[in-house]
Amino acid sequence: MSSLDDFRPIPFYFLNTTLPEDLNAKSADEGMRRLKDAGYGGCILFNKPPAGFDQELYLSAFWFKTIENFLVAARKYGLRI
């Protein structure tokens, strides 16, 4: 059985920075809260080089911590990633 949440748009959420303060748990929570408040059902996290994660940082420990921050925040607000 589906709910109305199944039909909400799920846009790209561009990771176009690698500044730790922009990708920490607090910032991820704020971003996911804004998506929820705007009526979205979630997002597709999308790395956007060259300002985002380059070959050196992509799939690094920092990358996975960033993804974890967004997953935890999305779960908190009932959003899909």
C-alpha cells in the first residue's frame, strides 16, 4: 500500500563543496529539513565536481561520513535517499 509520500518529487541534491562545515551532521540535518518543509519526498545525493568531491576524496572516509550525515538526517525526517 502506498501513501502520498510515495508521490512526492525527489530532486538531485548537489554536493558541490567539500568544506567540512557545509557537510557536517548539523548542515545535513538543516538541508534535509528544508527539503521536507518544501514538500519533497527525499533526494538523490549527487556529487558535482570540480567543486564537489574529486578523485582523491570520492569514496574516502570523509565521503562516507558525509553520506552518513545525510542518511541519518533523511531518516529523521522520513525522506528517501
